[in-house]
Amino acid sequence: MIGFLLRRLGWTVLILIGVSVLVFLLMQLVPGDPVRTMLGMAATGERVEEVRHQLGLDRSLPIQYLDYVAGVLHGELGQSLVLSQPVSSILFPKLLNTVILSAGSLLICLLVGIPLGVLAGARQYSLFDRGSMFLSLAGASVPVYWAALVIVSIFALQLGWFPTSGMYDTRNPGGLADVLHHLVLPAAAAAVVPTAVIARMARGTMVEALQGDHVRMLRASGVPERSVIWRHALRGIMPPVVNIVGLQVGYLLGGIIFVEVVFNWPGLGGQLYTSITAGDMPLIQSGVLFIALVFVLVNLITDVSVALLDPRTRKAA
Amino acid sequence: MSSEIITSSGPATSPARVAGWQRRSQWGLAMRALRRDKVAVAALVVLVAVTLVAVLAPWISPYDPLVGDPRARLLPPGTPGHLLGLDGQGRDILSRLMWGGRYSLTVAVVPVVCAALLALVIGMASGYRGGRRGEAVMRVLDVVFAFPIVLFAIALAAVLGAGLVNTMVAVGITLVPYMSRVVYTSTVQESAKEYVEAARAAGATDLEILRKQLLPNVLSPLVVYGTTLAGLVIVLAAGLSFLGVGITPPAPDWGVMTADGRQVLLEGYAHVATVPGLVILVVALAFNLLGDGIRDALDPHKQTS
Amino acid sequence: MMQEPLLAVEGLRTHFSTEHGIVKAVDGVDFTIERGGILGMVGESGSGKSVTGLSILRLLESRNATIAGGRVLFDGEDLLTKSAKEMREIRGRRISMVFQNAMTALDPFFRVGDQLVELIRLHQRVDRRTARAKALEALELVRIPEPGRRLSSYPHQLSGGQRQRVIIALALACGPDLLIADEPTTALDATVQKQIIDLLLEVNRELGTAILMITHDFGVVAHTCRTVAVMYAGRIVEAGDVRRVLETPEHPYTLGLMRAVPRVKSGGRRRSDRLHQISGSPPVRMADAEGCAFAPRCPEAVQRCSTAEPPRIGFDAGHSVLCHQRLPITEAGRVSA
């Protein structure tokens, strides 16, 4: 187990280096001269060279990359071109908001997707199984921005149960209840696709698990079906299900960008959208980096949880 | 979706002598199995119909997709003469959807096909006698998988800038690692099988083995994956347009239309956004169902005669 | 006055519906097991012997399997008329079942002790501590080394033989009257096989637990059972005292099996003592099949074998056989009067 953890951590470090290289290179793809863009057409060639030197952009790419990584490690992410504020002070509060929205959404995925899949798998080929699996097939194809708009239209505009946008009430902000009230719709919108995929996967693993020899043994020992399914079989499918959930967090984080735009949720995705519209490259760069870091961390947690969930790998050296 | 498809295995293999014959009959069997699959056939019909409508849009669309009547804006679906209603600028939504297919389908299907071709080269080159070098290539691709796929596409599109070609490039680059991994995995699996060994013993060159033995067997999982991926990509590409980093207005791309509809949604006119979104959903679902159908059809265990 | 048998199966029929039609997996099976008795049930895979065992506990009721007829009298009560809840109370408490896959029949995610405690508390109103003590007793009963430590082991930490002992401990934990052992040694090494068989014999002797021993291994039958039933295509084609059946088999199928096994000494078991060395494919009996199911493979078959149902012919000492060619009229002299 210790060996596994060390190997997994080492791999994570390598991936993080890869991610930082990729994000750095991505910015090199930007057409045009960033300094020129920053200073405007009126700036003299001399001034451009001066700023280029100040920013270290006249050095070789590897050196620039090392500069960049050193900055990131010190929490220095550069200056926003548009907001003239440090990128870090803009993004860190938004990171927290995105994590809140993701967590809420993930909770819905787990609370709906897993029971749905388990029930469908336990009643293979029943009407419930067929119905829920058709729904989840359709759900997996839903464009998240469409889901967000439909949800706003129904639950905010027509029924008026929840606010259309934002994270706090504008007149009377604050409090957990206020945030939760604002959280429901965006979290649900972002959860649609991952929930559907998780339900399908959970069903498949459940069907397989219920054909296991130990399940037959439990049934032959008089263990009630309820306990066979929810205690034994569910425990058995946890490692693969957690694995799928971890992968689905990737789709969740991608979808949240759209959801934050539609709901004006003050998170990384909404910020990314604003920055893209404004052409604020330093903010885009760090926004992408932040979301990727969250996903890398989630993958690490997923892999370790899967290993811990299985006594066969847990005890192994 | 991708994780689900990556695990799908290639078709059963055969000794070299009968490989060619079995392959043909395998695709033949698959075609027959596919034709019996009502859901897959329905999905195919939907896709063909949507494509035909998009191709024929200049001749069959009732109105100009770009010119609207400002006095008749936001009329609801069912208005006489305007089956699906009018948008915020008084443009006929049905006509825009018909024309929009030209953008939305192109921007999804072309990158999938191009990425598949590129993936065949990368995946087979690393998978067939690639050894550690091939593995290293796959490790590098793992870095891309550390990004949520949607985020990666958005970042690329944002950097490259909006526009038809840029969007296709952004989407295509995003897909290459995913498809390469599928090709790599099946190439490694197939290379280990005895018919490849037999062909080599019979004096076939590497290129011949790659082309005649491996390519057909690697192709089927890629076709399954690509079809299902197209479902994801149609949603993704329209999403880029929705965010303003894909097709640019006033082009009637379905994502652009959904974004337009968002502006008037709060005024209570939901149809402008929801109708194009529904079309994206239906086309994506059709790709997914067709992908499932092809997968089942290629699975020898499910081809009951 | 004869004592009522512990288990009396009468005319049991279990059908599977497949896409090719209805398969009669068990097609009118009769047998009895006395209290403390051991009945061996032998046959090839697909002969219906496992399905018979599962049918007794009604573990087959699913979409495509139905118990189509007969009675399963356990302690005089028909199990086929019991409710699902009543059946759950019988399973594991009065009748237990042990399956062949020792490697996978335990839940890999729960400790051995927890699995035993769960089962004990399911059937007996005892607190956790008492259940734990009983769990330890059960492990001691099956002669597991270091039973106290084994309670907190996970299944993967045990050897195959130890796992099968734990499975038997689970089966015996609530003191059942009947143990259905479905190929309990198949997945194990030869030496471990003998240990497990000896353990079952010991349990039978000391606790008086009756055993239905389902196996394809004549050696196991010869070593453990007093009576044997030979199954073929869902029917018992020959039954009787073990020694009588093994030494002078009457049914052509049993004869063929005896010939296929080089030499069966009582107590001698080898993994190669399998039954499928007879030529021809194992039988699947469809609903519309006529005549004797063994006819296509039978060296003695005549025309009526494939058209008419074979009769059951009784010999001495409860020995009976299901065959046309053993009619006393045509085969005079074979029946010992």
C-alpha cells in the first residue's frame, strides 16, 4: 500500500509537470505579439522591447517556462490584462466557489446515479430498468448548456422556486441557506450528464455482481435480498463505481464552465468565459491551470480511494 | 462516455490463413446484425435525415436564415408559416436550424474523421512493435487526459480564436489523444495474437502486416469509439459556439442559436434556446445509439443468427 | 414403524425457458434422505444434479426457470408451498448449501468473522458477543488452524482449502439438519479434496447432519455415501445401495461410466475419475423430446428406446433402474427375485 501510494504520488508530480508544460505551451499558440496587444499599436518599438525584457519574454522558451513554474509555485500568476489586478487574487475566491458548485453537483450525481443504477441492475430487464436506462441514455447525450437553460426556464422563471442566477441574494446576501438556495439549480444542471453515465455504469457492475458466487451463497444462506443488494453487492461494486465517478468529475468540471456562465455563478468557469471574451490571456491561462489541477487532485483521490476500498489491495505491500 | 468505450474490445481473431475471409464475413455479419437492431436503424435514419436536410437547406428552407422581420420577433412555435417560431431578430427558427446543420454537423464530423486518421498513424506506430517508445508516447498523452476534455477544447479554441476552421482544429486536436489511445490499445492486443505471428513467419513485411492484418481489426473498435465520440463532439462543438469561441454569429450554428436564445430566455421566450438545444440532443443521442448498435453488432457474442 | 424421512423429493420438475424452447432440466425426480443419511448424486455437468439441489432450496426462481411440478417434503412440509419469507428462514438455518467455487463463494469485502456473525444473527436472536463466540465455535468445528485469528481475516488471505472450510463453517453455523454439498471439492487440490470430504463425513457422524452430496466423482460417492442416485438428462436413471450400484450397475449409462473409470476402489479418488469420457455429447432434454434420453448414446438401444418412455424397474435392496432393456420379461434372469 505504501509503495502504491508513493508510486501514485510520483506519477501525480509527473502529470503536474506535464500539465504545466502544456498550459505554458498553449499560451505560445496565441496568434500575434502579446506585448503588442498589451501596449496597443501606438507604443514605440523601443517601449515594446523594454516591456518584453521586463516580462522576460526575450529569453528562450525553456527559461520562460521555468520562470513561469517558479511564479506559479510562489502563487504569482501574473497580472490580469483587463482588470489590472493580480491573477491570483481574482482566481482564488472563484476557485472556492467552483469547488462548492462541483461538490453540490457531485453529491446529486452520487445520490441519484448510484441508487438508480443499483435498483435497475437488481431488477434487470424490468420496466423500471428499461425506463431508467433509456432516461440515462438520453441524459448522457444532453448538452449541459441546454439543460441549464431548460432548468432555469422551468424552475426559476415559470415555477419561481429558485433564483435564476448568482450565488447570493443581492438584497440580503449571506448565510448557508442562501447559498444552498442558489446552488440547487446550477448543481442539478451540471449533474445531468454525469448522473446518467454513473447510473449506467452502476447498473452494469450491479448486474455482474449479482451473478457472483458469493451472492448465490448469501441467498442460499437465507440473507434477505435487501441486504444482499444494499450491503454486500453494493459494497462490492464500490471500487469500480468510485473509479467511474472520478472520471465523471472531468465531465462535471467541463460542464460547470457552461453552468457558471448560464447561472452567473462567480466561479472559475464564469471567469474563464469573461476572460475569453475580453482576450485576457493570463487569466485564461491560470483558469485552465486551476481547473486542471482540481481534476488531477480528484484523480489522485479516486485512485487512492479505489485502492483503499478493496481489502485485497489495501493489505498488499 | 469515453471511458465506457475505450474498454470495448476488438473482434475475435483468426489464424492468418482464414483471416481475410473471416474479416469480410465479420463485417458482413455485423451489417446484418446492425440491420436487425431497430434502435440503431432508427438512429441511422435520424442522422441521414438531418444530414440531408442540412445539405438541401438552400433549396428547401422556407426563409432566409439570416434575414428576419423585426416586427415579428419572438413569435412562438406553431405560428402559421413559422412551425418552430421566430427568434429575437424575427428570423425563422426552422430555416436557421436547417442551415445550421451545415455548420454544426461539419464542425463535429470533420474533426472526428481527421482525428481518427491521425490516431491510426500515432496509435499503430506506437502500438505495433513500439515497445517502450510506444509506451512513452502514451504516457505523454496521459497529460492531456489530466485535463477535462471540454476544458481542453475550450482552452484551445480560446487561444486559436473563433471561426469555422479554428474550431475544427481545436476540436480535432482535442480528440487525437483519446482516439490514439483506443488504436494503441487494440494494436497492442492484436499484435500479440497468433495470426500476426503467422503472417510474419510467412514472410510478410511490417507494412503489409499493419495494412492487411492489423488495420482491419483495429478499425472496428475505432469506428465504434468514433461514432459514440461524434455524439459528444456535436455537443462540445456547439458548446464552443455557445461560449463564443466557435462558429461566430450570425451564422445559424445550433450552438450560436442556443446562445442567442439565452439572451431572450429571461424575458420568458424559452423556445429560441430550447428548440436548437433539443436538436443537438437528438443528434447526439442518435450518434450514441448508433455507436452502441455498431458495438453490439461487431461483438461475436451478441451476433445470434 | 418407519421414521418419516428428513427429505422426500417427489416428482420434482424444473424447467428452463430458452430461446430454443423449454428445457426440462429436472424431469420428475424422486428420492429420499433419512435423518443423518448421505445420498450421493452423480452425473455429468448438465445432467440436472445441481439444478435439483438449487430447486430444493428454491434458489432458481428467476425469469427463465420455473419449478413446474412435484413436492419437496422437508420434515413432512412441502417447501414448494412456502412463502418467500418462510424459505429465507429455512435457508442457512435448517438446510444449508455449499457450492463448488471455494475461491469466490465468500464475499471478498467482509472479514470471515463478520460474515459468520451476520449469518448467525440473521437466524438466531443473539447479541453480537454471543454471535462472535458462536462464530469461533463454527471455525473450530471445521478444524481451521488459529480460528481466533481467522475471524479477522479477509477471504483473500486464506488458502483454497481454508476458504472451503470457512464456507462449510458458514453452512453449519446455525446447525442445519441437511447440507446440500454441490461439488464441494472440485476447485481444490487433490490432498485438500480428501481433507474436505473427511471433514464432511465427520460432521455427518458427529452432528448427525444429513448430506446431499452432488458430485461427478464416483470416488467421492464410494467413499462417503450409503446410497447413490445416477442422474442423466434430468432424471434419476439408476439408484440404490452404493456398493450394489458400483459393483453391478444395471443401466447402460452407469455401465458406461464404470467402464470409463479405470477402477474405482472405495476410498481411492483421482481427479481424472470424471464422467464425461463417454462418447456423445451431454444431453439437453427439450420439452417435446420422446423416449429415453440416453438412447442416442446407448450401445444397447433398440427402436422403442427412442419412442417410448422407459419404465422404472426395481431390483433388490431399493436398487432401481430406468430402462427398456432391463424388463424382466425380455431380459429374463437379470432380475434377482
